[in-house]
Amino acid sequence: MFFAREAKALAAVITDLSSKVKELREQISVLEIEKAQREESFEKREREIEHKLGLHKQQVEQDVVLAKREATVSLREENLAADRKRFEEQMAFVEKRFTEQTEYLKAIISDLAERLPSVKIAARMK
């Protein structure tokens, strides 16, 4: 009987320990699942951050290209404005010179007309 009691006590201890082992294994399984979920969450977060960084890098590159284009367009507009101003000044100069030369030619022609004998006068003398 002594062995029976010890056997029953030993069996109770074994069942208790096996149930504890079973509980611990279940806890290990739950903890492994939680660990895997957290790792997946962290990896997903890391991928999202890398994606956002890539998008930000592209945005910065596009901003640089756009700024270069704007600077080029602005410079071209300034050059065109300067060219237009020079062209208008040159046209004003050419117009002034043309007017002066026409007035000069008109003056020469009128002087020549006064100094040349008139055909009418020559015809009356005969």
C-alpha cells in the first residue's frame, strides 16, 4: 500500500508536471505566434518607411528638375525681354536715321530743282 500511495502521488506529480509542460508548450506556441506577428509588423513598417523614403527621394529629384526648368525659362524670358528692348532701340535708331536721310535727300532735290533751269523757261526763250 505504501507503494500504491507513493505511486498515486508520483502519478499525480507526473500528471501535474505533464500538464505544466503542456501549458508551457502552449505558451511557447502563443509567444512564437506573437513574435512572428510582431516581426511581420516591424518588417511591414520598415517596407512602408523605405517606400516613403523612395517616394520622397523621387519628389526631391522632380523638384530639382522643376527648379532647373523654371530657372532656365526665367533666364530665357529675361534674355527675350533684353533682346526685344535692343530690337526696339535699334528700330527706333534705324527709323530716325531713315527719316533724317529722307529729309536730307528731299533738301538736296529741292536745292537741285531751284538751281536747274526749268524746261518751261528754256522753251520760252526760244
